[in-house]
Amino acid sequence: MKTIVCVTCQSTNIKKNGTTSSGKQRYYCKNCKTSFTHEYDSTFKEFALFLDYVTHTHSQNDYTIAGRTLREKTRRFWQYWPLPPLVNESYDIVFIDGIYITRKIVVLIACTTTHIIGWYVARSQTTAAYTALLSRIAAPTIAVSDGGSGFRKACKNTWPNTKIQRCLFHIYMTIRTATTLHPRLLPGKQLLRIGTSLLKVKTLDHARQWVHMYALWYETWHDWLNEKTLINTRWQDTHACLAKAARSINTLIQQNQLFTNLHNKYYYTYKNQGIVTNNQIEGGANTQLRALLRAHRGMKLNRHIKTIFWYCYTHSTPTQNPQEYLPTMPTDTDTTQLYRHINEYQQWKTTIPGWGNALAYTEFHHDTPRHETY
């Protein structure tokens, strides 16, 4: 039982003193002779229940309370938006990836080998979305990405000194998509074999051997890949899938983004293995998030987004006391008012020049009195 403290003198020398007309327990302080009532604040206890529900795959039947009671106790916490922290610490390696909730909503996530450091919701993986994510994080030495659209430009503008390491597993998937698992043509069979060996590259010597092996394949089939076919008055690649995959690999080799982490200057390991994929997100956070969304299917879209946000928040830097950060989090009302304010400002900004050339008021009005001449 929690200790009752006097509201006047903060003494613990308290005894019960009957009840009020509404049935609440009344207490009496023996020191200052004050009679008072005491109410427990269950906010943070219910908030802990909310976090346990929203960040785990528990169903409502797994709790000792009824489902309706659980929903009622946690309803008020759905209004909060947990925001990512401002990361000033520069990490050696950061993994960037996104998880799509719907076709037009993606949550971009940045993490290290130990915890999540940033997240951002957007309609697609654009340069502006990645810039908003990266701008709150100190530039790392290496950024591992699956090569999503917009990331390279955002990284160049926001983290100009950061080296990019492309996820080798995604490159292998690009090759497998082009060749299929059972290619019929000899170039496709050879490229699939080369792509499979890409996942076994662990050292810089292995990387040089792989690049040499791929260069021999490309030199052998260069003319074959450049064959064109006239389709609807346009000349197109006859072997479009393989040609596209080859161009993608050529670009990565030219930009030195395939085996950045294997160089001695940038070599980092995780669980005694060289880091060349972004599976810390794809096989870690994203897998857990998809399991969460399946477990809580049927919720509204904004709650799905907040579920991901709360998961990222609880798996980010050491969590503060709820009494400190909960009152500072923006709510749905705050975001609505902010959006309305920005929208009104943008309308004003675009409307005024539409009236003319936006002349300054002081250009045709004077504060000095006019002198009449007769």
C-alpha cells in the first residue's frame, strides 16, 4: 500500500477519519490537525499498460481485465505522438530503411546495431522525406541502405562526408528478380550464380574476386546485353531485365558503394561478421513491426502509425520517466492546430502575390505630414 502524505505539512503521521458523503476515504493528520482526502493518480500505471499493449503482440484476451476495460483505460494515450530524439552522437554505422503501412504511407527508420535513433512518416521515399529523417541525426561514418529512391541525394546534401554501403542482400534480390530462380538462358544462369556468391563475400579479397568475376561476365555478354528490339516505334532492350540489373551493378561499382565497409578504414563488425546488409532493420525492427501490425489489425490508420512510433520510441535511447516526457509530447489537437496555422500561412503567402507584384505598403504611403501649397 502506498504511504499517505499530508497535503499541508507532508507528514506521514496519518490516520483514517471516516468517509465523505460520496464514500471517499477521509484522512486526519495528527501533526497539523488537517482533514483531507487522497486520490491515487493512475495515469502512469495506465500508461505502462498502454505501452505493454501497443508494443507487444498481446491480444486483449491475454490481460486479466476485460477488453472493454483495457480499451477504456488506454484510450486517452492514443492522442500522443512520440517524436524521435535529436541525436548529437556520431555513430560509426547507421542503417536506413522504410516499412510501408499502405501503398502511400511509409515510415522511414534509422537505427544502429543496438537501438533505433530516428523515424519519420511520409507518403513515399522521397528526397525531402529522407532529408527530414537524416537532419535530426549526426552524420555517421557509414550509412547502410537498400538504395531507396531519394536516399542518395538526401545523404549527399545532409551527410556529405558519410560513405554509403548498399545492402548486398537487396542487390542479390535485384539479380534474382531479373534472372528468376530457374533461368533458361546461359547469361542468366551465370549471373544468378554470381549473385548468390555475393552473399558470401566477407573480406576485401573476396570482394575483389567477385568484382573480377562479374567484370568477366559483363565483358563476355556486353554485346548480347546491348541488343535492341523495335517495339511500338521505339528501340528497347531485347533482354531488358538482365540489362537493367547489369546497369545497376555497374553504377554501384563505379560509385564504390558495394563493399565500402570491407575497407580497413571503415571495417566494422557485428556479432563477429562484417556488416554489409541492413538486416538490422529488415530482419529486426521491420519484422517486429509487421508482427505488431498483424496482431493489432483492424485499428485505424493513424493508430497503426502511432503503433510504429511507440515501438520505435521504446526501442530508442534510454527511455525517460513518463512523468517527464509524457506532458511534453504533442497531441492530435496540437498537430491539427499547427497544420491549420501552416496551411493558412501558405494560403496567405500564395494569395498576396496573386493580387499584383506584392508592392510594399511604405512605397506609396508616407508617415511624414503633407505640406499644402496655396
